Amino acid sequence: MALVEIENIRKNFGALEVLKGIDLTIEQGEIVTIIGQSGSGKSTLLRCINALEETSGGEIRIGGQRMAMDMPNLREMRQTVGIVFQAFNLFPHMTIERNVTLAPVLTGKITKAEAPALAEEVLSRVGLADKRKAYPGQLSGGQQQRVAIARCLAMRPQLMLFDEVTSALDPQLVGEVLKVMEDMARLGMTMILVTHEMGFARNVANRIVFMHQGRVWEQGPPAELFANPQTPELQAFLAASH
Ligand code: ADP
Ligand code: MG
């Protein structure tokens, strides 16, 4: 069974049709990169996958279980999916350790006594174990984004979603965040990423999905898709992103 099954997802905002029937199946351990012009529906799709947005039709299943706002087990279902945004949204008045362990403690996944060990583990994975006692304001943007990733890992998700997580960073800080994501990919995490980093898409993704006007316009393995785009829309998009 695929980890993520997306069937004919539609999303309207009033009269605006933003997703016009998306079908996608994502296997356990697969790294899928979504590319496409601004406004093509990439963020909306990610938000639907995590049920942060109510869909107007279709169905999303994760591990065979329906993910939708009206599900009684929505809270648990959401915990299986980590999502990282462009903005890190760390709590400025809490230590890094507290930021990454707050949700696991509040949801009863771990006890307070277990928090330091969990913080050590997930912060090590993003190379920031030595910042446990620091506050977000003392960290660079790249480091804060790595903390935001660690905070997701602390909930032990089955799937991670990344929405342009490096877009707000100074260019010299982008690499360290991509490296963390590459490490996660290597360790087998299933990931769906929206990114403008074509080098990362080419080198790390198993599959590229090109969205255009609310549809999956074209998809395939990076080498094929970049070398041989089939539609004029993808050709134009790739030409413009060089
Ligand atoms: P992308 O991430 O590909 O840039 P989005 O998913 O953010 O695209 O947006 C797709 C379209 O949906 C855009 O036209 C955007 O203006 C519209 N949109 C997104 N969120 C909302 C909302 N909450 N209300 C109304 N329109 C929205
Ligand atoms: Mg977006």
C-alpha cells in the first residue's frame, strides 16, 4: 500500500477553483518535489494533505486512513504528518529544547522527564544539539529553520511536508537547511517538498511533480523531466527558472 493516496482532490475558495482534481500516490520513503508557478496551488495542496484546509471534493488517505477535517481522529492523524513552512514560528520566550519538546509533552507522547533526551536526539539530527539552552533570537535563520524541522521530528511523523522552507533565508544559509533535508531523505523519511531549489530537486527527489493552474500537469523522475519536458508549460517554467 502507498503511504499517501490522493484521489481527485478539489479545492475552491469561493468561485476560485484552486485545485482541479489532483491524483497522486506516494510510496513509503519516496521524495517528491512539487514545482510550479506562484499561484498554481502547491501550498494549498500541502495544506490539504495535512487537513489544514478543508477540501471541496476527493479523498486523501495516509497509511490507508482518511485525512479530513471531519474525521474524529483528526488530531492523531495530523500528528503523523509534519509540516514546515517558510516562517519558522518558534516561541521566542522558550528555549530551543522547550520549543522542540512542547508538543510531544502536551500530547502525552513523552513525559517531561524524557524531554531532554528527546531534544538531544532530534537536535542532533539537525546538527544543533549544542543549542538546547539557547533562545530562538540567538540563532541564525538557517539554524531556526533547522530547529523547526527538529520540532516536527520530535513528533515522529510518518510523512514530512516542506513548503518553500528556504525561500526566506539569506542565500548563504540555504545550504545547511537543504543538507538536513537530504540527510532525512537518506534515512528513509517520506517527504513532499515545494521548492525553487532545482539542484536539490534534481539530486535528491525521486520524482518531480509540475503543477500548473491547479492540476498535475506533468510528472516523472528528475533526470527525465528536466531533460525532456513534454509540455510547453513545463518548458517555459524550466527556461524561466535557470
Ligand atoms: P502556490 O503555493 O502554488 O503559490 P497557493 O496554493 O498558495 O499557490 O494559491 C493558489 C491560489 O489560491 C492563488 O490564486 C491564491 O491566491 C489562492 N488562495 C490561496 N489561499 C487562499 C485563501 N485562503 N483564500 C482565497 N484564495 C486563496
Ligand atoms: Mg506557496
